[in-house]
Amino acid sequence: MEKDYSKYNNAAELLKVLAHPVRLCIVAGLLQNGECNVMHMTDCLNCPQSTISQHLQKLRTAGIIEGTRNGTEIIYRVCNKKVEELMKVLYTD
């Protein structure tokens, strides 16, 4: 084992961001559907728009998702290949 933990910081931060049921659900839904907007997520998750937006901000800041503006809405998608692979491991039987 190594005593230098610094190389594990990025992985630990990524896992911290994902370690919330709503954020895991958002990422899983985006991977399943390809992309969607906040209103769709709000309807599916039965959470207030402000709550979804806070979770999206954390996911965006961590580089897990990205958004593209389409008029007045933003369409979100997963942009992190490591997260895609991790989700496959977590949710494949």
C-alpha cells in the first residue's frame, strides 16, 4: 500500500458527489434516456425544481454532466466516461 493518498483525491471527490440517491437517479436516468431537461427530471423524481437544480449544479461542477442551452431550457447529458463505466458496474446484474 502507498502512503501517498493524493492520487486518490479525484476519485474520492467523484464518489462523494455521486453518493446521494437523487444524484445517482439523475445520472442513471440521463444514461438511460441520453439527455433531458429539468422539468422532465422534476416530473420523474417528484422533487421541487430548486432541489433538482442544486443536484445538477453539483454534478456539473464535478464534470459528471454538461448542459446545452436550447432556447429557454437546458438539456443535460452525462459527459464523464468514468462515471458511465461506474454506473454500469453498479447497476448491471
